[in-house]
Amino acid sequence: MNVPDDPFPPPPYPRCRHPDASVELGALRIQALSPTLVRLEVRGPRGFEDRRSFHVVERAWPGVPLRRRDAGPEVELATDRWTVRVPVGATDLRGVVITDPGGAVLYRWEAVTSTRALPAPGARPEAWAVADAPRIVPPAWGATPAPPDADLAPDLAATSGWDLGNDAPDQYVFLPRGDHARLRADLLRLTGPVELPPLYLFGAFHSRYYPYTDRGVLGLIQEYRERGLPLDVFMVDTDWRVSASFGYDENLKLFPDMAEFLEKVHHMGVRVGFNDHPKPVADLALDPLEMRHRYDNLGRWLRLGVDFWWFDRNWEVSLAEPLPGLAKEVWGMQVFRDTTLGVRPDSRPLILANVDGIDNGHLNRPSDIAGHRFPFQWTGDTLVGWRGVREGVENAVQVGVRSLLPYLSEDVGGHEGIPSPELYLRSYQFGALSAVLRPHCSNSLSFLREPWALGPQVEAIARAYLVLRYRLLPHLYAAARHAFDTGEPLLRRLDLVSPQCPEAAANDQYLLGEGLLVAPILEGEPWNPPVPPGWLQRAEGGPGLDLELFANENLLGSPLVSRVEPALDVRWRGQAPGPGIPLEHFSARWTGQVTPDRAVQLGLRVEAGGRLWLDGRLVVDQWIPSVRNLGLDPVTLEPGVSHALRVDLRQGEGEARCLLFYRPMELPLRPVARSVWLPDGEWLDAWTGTRFQGPRTLETRAPAAVTPLFIRAGSLFALAPDMLHTGEKPWDPITLEVHPHPERAARAELYEDDGQSNAYQAGACRRTPLEARLEPGRRRVTVTVGAAAGSFHGARPERAWVLRLHPHPRMGRIQEVRVDGCKADWQLLPPGPAPAPFQLRGPALDGPVLEVELPSRPVVLERSVEVRYQPGDCGLAS
């Protein structure tokens, strides 16, 4: 069996490097790990703990010497920045206080757990604490079976080498003194970094709970390709297996040759993720039988070619917790990660898992402090609606800054329900401008999330955002590396850059990486509203529908009640719908005509059974009650055309609910208004070029194709070539999108590695500094592509560049352009139409753009572009 390189070194265990940084006071040990981190520990059954634990992975801190002074009832352990005061004879942590040199209390002990949210940046915390609880110590092989030659004591053999026997109060007090970045850095060093996911994570996903066949998957991928829609990942939900829920035996009726299927999918440039509802085979999470079962079966499919696992904790079956207090979601991530590393030690372990703390889209509690170590988590099954769209944005922004989870994924379009084109598109736009773009839905013929499923308007706009996302790959990947280095999320809440401003703490907008502010649209027309009374007419004329009620469930015999209803939106709860009709076990029929005044699809929602007929055609058939209580006619009705209508309702027990709704199939013409707060600096509307000076709040109006985007003047962006999947082309040429500012140098970094291995952790990567300066006094703009530093397997030795410079109003008429010191050809393009911002060639939406080509040269050579101008019309003419 292959196991990962040992992340847990053998004794002697690493400790604080300064010999005077640790002081034992009877049953307590105080360790000054750094000037900003103190450890308060109670002796465990096996002594003080120096091994790495599940939560705490770094023990080798520099340490700060502690000066001891016995002060009556207290022992003082002091550094130049703070003093720990411990009651004499203390056997627990109650009464421990940390003060500043002047005696002011910075921290007074309180019981905390490993499940805590970081304070907001604007809170400027003096102190914050978490606990290593429960404290369990992993073996060298992690959450995989113990090797055959492991010599384990009986108690450790029963837990696959995991030591559960030295749990004790173990608290870590951070003393950032208001520095949120310091707090974040210390926590990540203590608990482990946010690992860099493989590059393909930033591509587009296809995901749906549906019994796909091998031919069905391949046909869908081909349709994406033929429509020019990029795709990188296909998620195969639970039906790949025989039981369609748990177990590891493939369904040969759907996938008769899984190896051949996986090979064909990979040949098309697509990765495959398999869903797993892991059903335990032993009562204890650490039982060797459970470890062996999980490792062998997950590993079998990884070896065959499955690229990564979707660990779906499910509600019916789930992994057990090894100890109370360690959530099954986080424990499961560790199991799947270590198994993946054991089978593929050279590949980055990617796991899609339920996020700890968000249940079905609702944020209920903070995540465990170890949760950030596992990239790619999702919020569970969500309901379609504008509330879900808002929660998806707010969850992603909030947990990025409060729980250090930068790759939170929402079911784009909603898991359960039928989105309108507008609602789907707004959700999709957010996904395209977030860390992960993963549409997903439940299993129903009416539930579709392909961009073309909601009409050509939506498809065209979704395509533009997909193209934009793939162009932004270098920008996103640099932000991902920054998250690994610093813990700062890809979706940066604005209080990370403006902590002093209360407006910056809002969770409904964010910086996507550096310099690009995104304000998603979170509301719009009501989704799937009731068919209005004005569309309905009785068969013999007059408004409304004819209703017939029957005292049985199957419309048998003559109706007991007949009347006219103005609309079809009923909820009979605790009362009979008519004289002689029972409270339960009855049926109803509505008949008439429907004449929509716009292009729509009609749908039916019932709590029990129902059917919808149009022109004698059965279009929704859910007569047998089930949890799938939404149905939709996929045929679009044209405005002004009348159709014969019939709706049947079958009511058993419980509430009687029946709604005839419509889904508009055209996007609304009226733009949506929303407020956007801009931080300090000059900002450009990426769609119009209008400039605003922050800090300020402004009102925007966004048509359906527009997500409000603002670019900070003094920013530059590296853009990749257009491609249909992340591995289709190298990043060559790179387009530099430059927005200069006279008071702010634009800086960015092109970060590259092999996109899939763990070699980046050992320095196998390449960084290229990028800078642009506007110097009004010298009447020039200088753009510099620095010499690339570092290398990795497969790194290209040369690269070409294309510069697209958006002139600043303080620039004048462009006179000359020099590339690497030599005169070069250039063109100044007037503003023109484009599907979205960040074009690679041609006109730009926001104003004129200077376009210059830099021919291919070795990346180790510095490149420069000098743009000279004279006073004039702000660069609008050459």
C-alpha cells in the first residue's frame, strides 16, 4: 500500500526553539510560541502533548523567553509585550489572565472549542482564542489503514494508530493587538494552510442528480463543445453504483465499461468526480475494518481513473465521528484526503464535501478550525429562490473571512426547484465570478441547469460569462496561491482592505482577487409566480376557471361541488374545500383556457398528486404522490395564443396545495437597481468606463446581461487565451489588461505551476512580477513584465504578450510606443460593443484601448512597454 510522505515526524517532536519559552506550573504548562501566540495547556493522562494533533499541525515555533515572577497569589510569566498571570496551585485554566505591560487585561480565560469564527477585520481584536478539542493524535499514515509492519499497542491497534488517550484542555490565545492579518497568519501556521487545488477546479462544472449513462455523459460533453461552452468537470452523482445510494459496485447497465468511459471523458479534456454516500461498516470511525473498507474501495476507483471524490455526508448514512466535538464533515474530509494522497501521492487531493456549519444553504454555526485545510466545500441542497441566491453570495463572502474557507460552492441555479431564466442567470453570473462555478440540481425532468436549457438569451449571456471566467484564470490562480500563502480568500470582503469603514463589512459584494469589485444582483422578478387571473377564462366565456370537487381521490363519479374560481392558487389547510367534501382524501379538477401575455412555460406545484393538461396533452404527470411536487411543461407558449387547460389534484393526507405557475422565458427588460459601496480610490465601471471616487455608496442599474463590476484605477490583470477547458492551451500569449492611475502603481503577479502536483509546496512554481506606472510629469506610461523567477515541470521557456492599455483621463494624445526600447506598431481602438469586459482583442466596452503586441521571448528576460503622449484629448486620438 502506498502512503503519503510522513507528515508527522518521529520523536524527538518539534517544540518551541527557545529553551525559556515553556514553563510548567504543576498541572499547567504555559508556552510563548511567538510574540503573538500563547499556549495554555493542562497535563493530559499521558503528560503534556508535543506531538502534532488533528487540529494543530505546527509545533516548531520560534518561542519567546518568559520571565517568571512569583507575585503573592499569582505567578507572572512575562514578555516585553504581555504577561500571563496564573493562580498559584492552579490545576485548570480558570483564573488565567493575560495583561499588557500596563496591567490592562487583554484576555481572561473562558471555555472555547475548536469551532469558532474569526473576528471581523474591523473589530481590530486584541485577543482571540481557540482550543485543540477534541485533541487526538494521528499516526504517520493519517486516516488510512495501518501498515502491516506497524507495531501498535492494543489500544492504538483498535483505533488504526490514532491516539485518543491524551485529551486535555489545550487552548491557544492569539494576541494580534488589532492586526487581523497577523491573527490569520498565526492561525494558519498553527492549523495548516489552505491547500492549492488543481487548476481544473477553476473551470466550469456540469452536475446534476440524475441516472446518467456512459453515452449520455459523453453526449452532453460533446454538446458543450459544439455550443462553444467551456467545461472542465463532470460530476457523476450517486447512480453510478448498483444501489444508487451507497456501496462501491458500479451499475453495469449504465456504465458497462467504466475504464473505457473514463478514458474517453479524459480524452475530451474533462475530469470526473464521483459521488459517495459513505455507509460505515463498523460502529467506530477509527475501526481498522472501517479504514480498510474505505481505503480499498475509494482507492480502487481512483486507480481506475476517477479524478476526485464527492464526499456527500447525506442524511441517511454517514461516517461516524471519532470523538464528540469533531464534526463528521471535517473528519470525512480527512479520510477522503488521506486516501487520495495514499493512492496518488504526487497529485493534489481534491475533495468535494459538505461544509461544516452550513446546512442546506443556511449558515448555522462556524466551521471547525481545521476545515479550511480541505479546498472545495459546498453548502448542501438548496431551494430555488432569490433568498437562496442571496444566501449563496453572503455565505461565500462571510466564511472566506470568518472561517478561512475560500472555495465554498453553491448549487448554482438552486438544488430543488425550477428557476426562471432571470434567477438562473443571476445565480450563474455569481458562480462565474466566484471561486467555483458548479451548477447542480435534483433529479426531475423539469430540473435542468445546462445554460441552453433556458433559451438562447440565457445561453448567449452565460457563454459570455464563461469566456470571461476562463480568461481570468491567471487572475484566479494567482488569488488561489495568495490564499495558500496568506489565507486571504479569493472573494475578499471589503473590510479586509477597509477595516475602518462599517460599510465594508457587508457580505453582498467583494473583491475577486486584487482590483476587481463584484456586486452580484440578488433580487429580481418573482420566480415561478402564480398564473394571473387575467390569463384565465372559462370554456364558455367569462373570467376564471371551472372547479369540480370529488369526495374521493381519483375524480370518480359526479362532482359534489361545482363553482368558478378566479385563479388556481389554493391551500386548503384544516378546512374542507366545499360542502360534503372531506378534509382529506378528495380530488379536484379545474378546466378552462389560458392565454399568456408573454412567452412562458406553465408548471404545477402540488403537495400530493397532480396533473396538468394543455390542449388535451398531458404535460405534467405526478398523480402518484412523491417528494417531486414540481412539474413543468417544457414547451414555450407564445403570447396571445389561447390553450385549453385542465388541472387535476389528488389529495391524500395533510395539507392540500395546488398552484398553477408560469416561468417567463424571456429576460426582463427593466434593469435591477442595487447599491454598491466603493472603497477609497478611483473606480471604473467595467461596462461603461464611468469613474467614481471612493469611498462612497452609489446606485447602479443592471440589465440582465450585466453584473456590476468595478475596476480600481491602478490595476492590471493577466488574461489567458480563450479555451474550452483549462488544459486545452498554454497561457501564451498572455493579455495584460492595464488601467493606469497617476497616484497608484498597478501591480500584479503571474503565478504558474504544473496545476496538479504537490511540487508547488517545495517551491516548484514560477512567479512573474507585473507593473504599470503612469507618470504625468514625464508624459509616459511604463508597463514592465519582470523576469520570471522559479520553474516547474513543463514550464514554457518563452512567452508572447499583448498589452491592452485603457488610457486615463489625465493622459494626452499618444505619440509613440516602444517595446523593449524599440519603436513598435500600435493601434488605438475607439469604444465598441463587446459581450463583456476583459476582451482579448478588439474594442472595449468602457472606452478607447491601446493595443500593442510583444513578440515571444524567453521568460527570464524583462520586458517593457513605454507609451509616450502629449497634452490633448486624453488619448482619444492618435
